[in-house]
Amino acid sequence: MRKTWAIVRRELIAYFSSPLAYIVMTAFLLMQGYIFYLIVSFLNNPQTPAMTPLRLFFGGTIFFWLFLLFVVPVITMRLIAEERRSGTIEVLLTSPLTEAQVVVGKFLAAMVFYVFLWLPTVLYVLVLMRHSEIDLGPVLAGYVGVLLLGFLFLAVGTFASTLTDNQLIAAIIAFAVMVVLFSIGLVEQLMMSSGLKAALGYMNLWTQMDDFSKGIVDTRHVVYQLSVGVLFLFLAAKSLEVKKWR
Amino acid sequence: MIEVENLGKTYVEEPVVRDLSFFVPEGQVLGFLGPNGAGKTTVMRMLTAFLPPTTGRVVVAGVDLDKDPVALRRNVGYLPENVPLYPEMRVDEYLRFRADVEEVPRAEVRERIDDVAEQCLIADVSRQVIGTLSKGYRQRVGLAGALIHRPPVLILDEPTVGLDPNQIIKVRELITGLGRDHTVLLSTHILPEVEQVCERVFIIDRGRIVADGAPDALRTKLVGNPTVAVELAGADGAATEALQRLPGVVAVSEQGEGHWLLEHGPDADPREAVFHLAVEKGWVLLGLSPEKATLEDVFVRLTTREEVAVVERAEEVSHA
């Protein structure tokens, strides 16, 4: 535990000593600010159809997905690729650390950073609560969905980062895998066979996120996102084990 | 302390290390010498449980690599080639991180950091960002990191590469000091370094040990007896014979007009006798210089041969 935590801490130092973290945070806040503006204008428009405007925060707009798909690879690309490029991986893996501890530590650091990104959005919720009635259930479920999606995508990114010593290539691989995971659900509409349609529907991240934002915490979604995430973390540890042999 | 038996490593059918066996007793400072690509780094990576060997057995400080690689890593401090560090961290942050992953007891962390910082002469830069340090400081920060858990065995891959002469001297002194309570294995291709720092030398070529012994023993064994070059004016034809008769001289060869080369036993020094002989005979002594064969000669001889035969090992250094 202590050793894993040491890696988390080191990784956070690395995040916040690079300009990348601040660029990502700024971009994220700009995007969320815009969405907040949309929400407020919805609320001010008497012709708005009845809906919970905060759903827009959680996957209700394409911005959310674009942002996740672009930013998660940026968060994770450095994790292990940079260790391999600079040779520090040799120092890590000649300490009494297992590959799994290294992967988990790195991944947790990315997760902490991701949570940190979302933290300021709580302010928006507080502001809205002062001026209107907010149903907190869907908001909490929305945050659960955001965390789960982060878990899944960051695990993919961590895995991609073990595959190469080039950060850019790691980011591109992560992006490609995430696009595949994301678009599995979109392909659903094109399927004729109902079995296939159901299977793909089960993996549709968009509708899963939509459910969360409506306040539905469906255990199937939870299990799907967690298990795929864990699978990628496992692959990351294995890939690290094999890569150092060469 | 380090036991290696029939160690071998093969990359895609290409043997990089072949059938290496050796033993390093506790407290010895051992130099790994060899041309680039000889397999030094590969051997070190196997001894630190970074790379799994293809064949053979490695035991470091009583721990078998096969049985418990993580425990083996606890006993080894490793400084990889080119000293990889995290440039964005401060020196004390880095040492703290190393202390945590190397399982230094929590209560001792602060003290150990201060200890290694003092030992490695980096206490004055402890709040500096590593990326802004000079190469010499970085080298010592890396070394401090490798020492933080007080490992019985230290493995240093080319610890003085890229340093300026003053820094090299500092790092060498440091290593010599470490040899007092650690078993140290260091690799280098700088020959004088080995002669200064190490009690014992391995010369490795193409994945094999081609020589093993104390630097002095290797020199004598592989190059032959030490020699003295003598230059005389006014000496007659009988000079060769007269020189030959001096005590301790094993052989004399005439190197041209007025020049002789005396080969003498490792413990004898015939220079005084040469002087007295010249005085007695009325010759003018123009030059008298000992020509110690360097390890360089041994190295070149061993590693440039077409087919390197494994040289019989020089006597085991009696440090055990």
C-alpha cells in the first residue's frame, strides 16, 4: 500500500509540475462553463420542455464525449511510456515493487487527477441549488457515472502507455481503443439481428451515461465498466512484465 | 555475496551472455570491464532481477533469483547506466520516494535521507529540482537513491560516464568509501578507474569472462614481467651481457643503438644496479624508465583477438 501510494504521490508531482495539467484543467473548465451557460439559459427560457437540466453536465452533450476522448489519452499517455523512455522504469522494477503495484499506482494517480478536474463542477451544482430546485439523486448518480467512465477510459489509457516508449503513440493507441469502445454502442442502430443489437446495446456507453444522469444506477452498467476497466489494468501489468524482457 | 552459476541470456537466438559463473565475496569491489556490447549491462540487469536469465542461477545475499526476485531486489542497490531520474522532482522528494518504494522503515526515512545526502555530497542541493542539476550532482543523486535502503550489494553501471575529471575523482572516492561496507560491482570501460577503485577485475568479451583477478595479478599474468628501458652512451658490445648478469633481471633485449629493454621479476627493481654498473664501466646513463604494462594492454590483448580463448583465471583474490 505504502509503495503504491508513493507512486501515486510521485505521479501527482509530475502532473502538477508540467504545463499540460493546467492546459487540460483550463480547457475542461471552459467547456463546463459553456455547458453551465446552456443550463442557465434553459432554465431562463419558459418554453423549455420539462427536463432535468443538469443532465447536460453528464454526457448530455457531445462536448462531454469529445472532451473525454481527447483528454483521457493526454492524462494517461505519460504514465509508463515516459518511464520507459527515460529509463526510470529500470529503477522502479529493480525496487521491491511488482508490475501490478506500478500499474495500480500510476492508474490511481490518473484517477485522482481526473477527480480533481471534476471537483470545480460541484460549484455549479451549488450555485444552481441556490436559485432553483435541484433533485440531488440524479446529480449523485451522474457523478457515479462520470467516475465509472473515468475508471474505464483511464484504464485503457494506462494500458496503452505500457505498449510504447513514445507518449504520442501511447495517446493515439488510447484514443483508438476508446473510440472503439465508445462507438460499439453507436453501431447498435445498424445491426439487423436482434441478439447482436441487444449485446451491443448492453455495451452502449452513451445510453449507460444517459441512465446515470437520469438517476438510474444500473448494476449492469456498473459491472460492465468496472470489469472492462479491470481487464485493461490486468493487461497493462502483463504487458509491463513482458516488455521489460526485451 | 553474489553467486552466479552458468548464467546465460539469449535474445532471439543471439547469445548475449554465455555460461557465466563467478563468486563475489562480501565486501569486495569488483570491476566489470569490457568493450561496448560485451554484455556488461545485460549481466547487471539479470543480477538486479530486472531481466530474467535464459539459463543459470543467481544468488545475491542468500536470495535465489528464481525463488524470490522481489526479495532479491531488496538486497541490491542499482544505479543503471545514464542515471535515470525524474527531472521534475526535487532532490529530497526523489529520495523520499525511493525510501518509500525501497521499504525503508517510516521512522527512519528522514534520517536516511540526511545520511545519504551527506554521504553523497548532495545535501546542499536537497531543495533543487533534479532537472536543473549538473551531471555530477545527478550522478550522486542517483547513487544516493541506490543507497537509501542500505543494501548489502551495490551494482553500478558505468557510474562515471560523462563526468568531468573533478567529478570523476569525487565519485570514485565515494565508491571506494562504499566498498568498506558494501559489496560493489561496477562496470566501466575506463581502465584506470578499475585500477584505482577495484580489488578485482573481470574482463568480459562477447558474453564471456576472459580474465578474472586482481588488477596487478592480471597485468603480470597476461602481459608478463615488468620492464625497464635503459639508454646508455659509450657502452660497448659487452653491455648486453653485463646487464643480463644484474640481480633480478630475467632477460635483456637490445632495442637498437644504445637502447636496451630489461625484463625483471615482479618484485625486483634493477634500476639502482643499472646505475652502479654504468658508473663502474664509465658509461653515460641517458635514460632509465620503468615501463609498467597497463591494464590497457591486457584489455586490448584480450578483446581484440580473433577467437577469444577463455584465459585461465588468475588466482582468486584472497579477500574472501
